[in-house]
Amino acid sequence: MTTDIWRSKVERYIDAELSDEDMRAMSEHLRECASCSSDALQQLQWKRAIRIAGQRYGPAAEFRRRINHQISPQTRLAWYWKPAFALAAVAVILVAGWFAYSTSQGRSQQLCSELVDIHVADLAASTPVEVVSSDRHTVKPWFQGKVPFTFDLPELENSPFTLAGGRLAYLNHEPGSELIYDVRRHHISVFIFRDTPELARSFSSKDVSRDVLKFYIESWSAHGLRYFVLGDANPTDIQQLAALLKQAGNG
Amino acid sequence: MSTAQTSADQFEQLAMPLFDSLYNFAHWLTGTREEAEELVQETYLKALKGFSGFEQGTNFRAWIFRILRNAFLTSRTGLKAMPTVPFDVADEETVTAAVSEETPESLLLRRASQDAIQAALEQLPVIFREVVLLCDVEDMSYEEISQTVGVPIGTVMSRLHRARRALRQLLQEKVHGSCQ
């Protein structure tokens, strides 16, 4: 092999790109050929010098952190699961909402049942009312000092309703007013209580219509008071009385 | 553990050890820290996105360096840099005997400072600078460089040879210029 052929292989020898056989042959040749040996040494020195000079730039620590953060499986996992977390959150909200709604429904149902019980029990009592009068100006003052609020009662002229009287009632350990109205042969109870937070939670909507054991109930909230009108009368009658009471309350 | 997490773990294990090398290479290509950071970031995001397409058992280093290089070529700086190359590879001269006329090399290297070598590297056209950096700094084989740059091994050898010769000439000019 001529010197030129050996020299043509020096660069690949320095880059370790010759076959094993050629690498061995070149190593042997370099031990014998001063010219090729000098050439190989110089190229090796160049390679080393370029290697050192070429390692010039280093990334900033902040940049490294940023990239690390971007490709970190934990970070990516968070994004990967983000839709799942969002769905889970929506599910939790829905369940919580349903639970709150069902709890509220259950509680309001329970309260309505209690009021129906009071209504039935009072009517069955020997004295259904504690103040007997058809005059609203007599009945209303009777509650002064007995309940922590006041209210307005409607004028009943030209209506089918007659005020029978009133009595104290208790709901959730809160005193309230119970007014008994008669319409034809039916008795209707009107309960008025402070609209406490518990009542507000139980009746999340302002106006409620409900049917409990065939007793029809209309309920609403106005001026900090919660009204219940209930009885076995026609729902239209109850709604009409409720309308009169609302009108009086707003007047 | 999910497949997605396993894949992300594997990518991180393969890619992060190459972070310094990729950044250094990117800075040499772009010339500025800002552009180098953009390029590296783009590279990592593209590589992560395309990692499912990476064939396991093949050369990851060449794969991710190739992504970086391709991203560079489509960048503003890359587009500006590449057309300045005076010739292409097909008709390049074949690898010939190592230059011996540039002697005494040892003396030249002794005189040349690291700054001078770096300045000479900066002056090399990108297609020559990149093969020198990949071979001498990154210790890539010709095969790896071929995969990274996307040219045949013969072209890699040719470019490498010409790049080294050009570097010596540039350095000679610098050293002799500073001695005069």
C-alpha cells in the first residue's frame, strides 16, 4: 500500500471510522511511518482543539428548568388527566348539587308534612283557634308580643273567604302565626314564620306549590317572612287566598 | 402506570441527557442565546410529540439532532444561512489525502487561541460547521451524522474533510494576520 493510500485513511482512523482490520493495519503502519504518524498526530490535535473550542455554549439553568417542566411526565400527566379531573369535578358538583337539591326537597317535604299535621291537629282540637274573630283588626293585634314579626291581612269583602281566627304555631322551634280561613265548608290554614336561613334552604325557590296527602300547599317568601297556605280546599281557592295575602303583604 | 406516562418517562430519560449537547449545537447554528433556546424548545416539543413514531432500538441521538437541524433549516436564521453555502455535496471532491501543505500544524495550533478556533468555526458555512461539530464535539459516527444531516456517508466524509481544511486555512489567516 502506498503512502498516499495510507494518508487517505488517516482522517477516518482519527475518527475511528475504519474497519477493525483497517484500524489494526493503520496502527501498525503508524509505528513504522514517521510521516503518516506525524500527520495522524496533527489531525488528532486538531480534533481535540475543535472539541474543546466547540463546547462553547451552555444552557441557562432557568431554561433547563423550563424544558424539564414542559416534558416532565408529572406535568404532562396533569395535562393528560386534566379532562378526567374536569369531568370528575363536574360529576362532584352534579352529585353535590343533586344531594343539596334532594336534601332541600326532603327537608321542605318534611316541613310541609309537619304543617299539615299542625293544620289537622288544630282543626281536630276542641279549640281550633286561640283568638276567635272574623275581624282582621282583632286577630292581627292578638299576635303582638307573641311572634317576633308583624304582617298584613287582606280585606276579604267580595271574596269567598272568611277569617275564623288565629293561634300560635311552632316550626323549627320558631314561633309563628296560624290563621284559619273558611271557604265554603273547607278550612284553610295560613302559617306565617320568619324566613330563617333553615327555611330558606329548605325552600330554595321563592314560590312553592305542593301536594301533601292530598292537602294542597302554596308557599312563598316576602319581606323576610315565609307564608304557607294549605288545606283540603280546591287548589284554586288556595291560590286565590294566597294571592290576596300576597297583595296585602305588598300593600 | 399508563402507556402515556411510560412513554413520557422514557422520552425524558433519553432526551434530557442530550440537553447540553443540543443547546450547544443550536447555539452554534443560530448564533444567539434567544434563538438557540427557541430552537431547543421547539425540538423538544416536536420530539415529544413525535416520540410515538420513533423506532425503538434505533439511534435516538441522531433522531433528535435531526429534528433540531430540520427545525433550524425552516427557521428564519436557517433559511438565511443555508443558501450562502457555495456548493453542494454531489460534486464535492472525494476524500483525499490529509492536507500536508498546511504545515507546521502543531505550530499553528499552539499559536491559535481557543477564541480564534471558535471564530473560525463561526465563519464556516453551516453545512460544514455542523458536520465538524457533530463529529468532533458530539463524537458522532459518520453513520450518525449521515442520519442527522440526511446525506450519504460519502458526503459526510467529504464535507468533514473540506470543513477541516477550511478551518485550518481560516485559522492560518487569523494567526498570521495577528502575527504581522
